[in-house]
Amino acid sequence: MSDPKIGNIFASIPRDKSSEVFEFLAGAGQVKIERIVSQGHTSPDSGWYDQDQNEWVMVVKGTAVITYDSGQDIRLQEGDYLNIPAHQKHKVSWTDPDTETLWLAVFY
């Protein structure tokens, strides 16, 4: 039996936020859990995320806007979550530039 991995979602936030930070927290098989730290970051201009897996995201801290390729904008605030089905084209079109946005993302 391995030792449990214990942490705190708010701990060890990088000071350098010049790029978005993705941190693997746990996973097995087809499931992956990540912490994402954004501050004014958006998805690359080159296109849309079109993932093979479903993605469940929650904004733990901060605010963000997810945009679907249909043009629908979904504003997420602290505590809000969104389930994005596989192959639903989407992107992060805005995160607060003045404070960090802390995401919890589950890919399944």
C-alpha cells in the first residue's frame, strides 16, 4: 500500500504567472485530475479545444469565461462548475487579469 498524497489546493501557487500553470494531482486509467492556475490567460488563438475525453471544471477561486464554438459564453465564478462533453469545441476566452483563477479539472 502506498502513502496517501496529501495537499492543499490553495498551497504552493507559483509567483510567476507569466504562463498558465497545469499541475497533475491524481489519476488512473482514463481519469486525470489537474489544478490549473490562470491570471489573465486565455486559450491559444490558434483554435479550439476538441478533446477526446469529457472535462469537468470548477472555478475554486477567481472568475473566467468559457466560450463554445457556437458563440455561447459561460461565465464561471467561485464554486461554479461546468461539464464539457468530449468533442465539444470550447476555449477559455477570459480570466481575471487582476487575480488568479484557480481551476480544478477532471478529465474522464
